[in-house]
Amino acid sequence: MKISLSSSIENIEWSRMKDIYHSVGWKNHDEEKIKKVFQSSNVVAIAYDENKIVGFGRALSDGVFNAAIYDVVIDEQYQNKGIGQKIIENLLAPLNDISCVHLVSTAGNEEFYKKAGFRKMKTGMARYLKPALVEEYLE
């Protein structure tokens, strides 16, 4: 296994990205939605094993005060090999001068983000349109 990271979405195999989302249970992500969210992101990290995409993450930022990391997803066959931490490092590097970087962890993955230096917020709030997400993420 030879993992490399890229910040480019040029020549991305969007169907492979969809397969990775689906491998972790995120079934609502189709190729068009995936392409749109990655094209709209300021910072992107794509992990490859040779030429095969095995994970990714993305971030949005105003470039000064705030940023948010989204969709750090690793193919289930490649999890627990340090790839996710490399993706987080790649996403945080260009955000180094940003005052606050937010993220929402999926349930059960909080320890992963703590290792990268993230901590629980005292005042974080959100709204979700889908009842299942309300149940999973909100108090």
C-alpha cells in the first residue's frame, strides 16, 4: 500500500467517490451531488493507493476567521491505517492561519478527531431537515 494525497479534483473518478460514500452508509450521495460539493469546497484532500481513490475530505472557509471540515471518508477496507489523519493534516495545512475550524463528527468517530486536536464546543448549534439526522446529531 502506497498512499499519496492530492488537492486536485481534476480527472476525479466520481463513481469511485460515490462508492466510498456508499461503503460507509452514506447512500444519498450521487455523482452529481458529490461533484458539486467538491467543486464548491476551498480545500480538498484526496487519498490514493497507487491510482485508486481510497479516501477524501473537504473544507469550506472564508479565508480569514472560519472554516469547516466536511466529509472525511475512508473506504471501509482502508480504515484504521492512518489515512484519515493524513487527510485531516492536509486539510488543516492551508487553514493554518484560520481562527476557528469547525467540524461535525459522525457518531462514534469523536476520538479520531480528538487525536487531530479538535475538542467539543460549548455552544455549537445546528439545524437538520431530515428527522433521522435530527435524531442522530441534535439534543
